[in-house]
Amino acid sequence: MDVHGYVLFRNAAGQEIIRKGGFQHNRNLRKGGAWDASAVQQLCEKVTVAVKEISPPAKVGGTPTEESAIAATAA
């Protein structure tokens, strides 16, 4: 049951945020699975916290950003 129906959330770097085995398995739907509102809420909270902790990606050097293009046009 762990492998069938699991859900896995990863961040943009590929690091695992949370994995919940059997979450979508028929036997678990109402008791800690996809039809259990509190289980869904727990997953959402965990992912929300993890996403908020991620700093924005660094800008690639040498590539003009929208802000620099606007500033150059205004100058």
C-alpha cells in the first residue's frame, strides 16, 4: 500500500518536501488519505511552509532583467 497511490512533493531543487505512502490507495481514502480533509490539510500546510522557506532563485549573470530594461529605457 505504500508504493501504490503515494504522493510526493519536491521543491524546485528536487529535494523531497513530503512523501505520503498510500495516500490515494482505496484502503486509505477516508482514513488519512485523499478523502480525509484533515490529511489533505496537513499536506497543504507542510508544502506551504516549505515553499515559503525557499529563497527566490538568483538571477543569471549577463541576462538583462525586466527591471534593468525598464531602467535603461527610462534613462
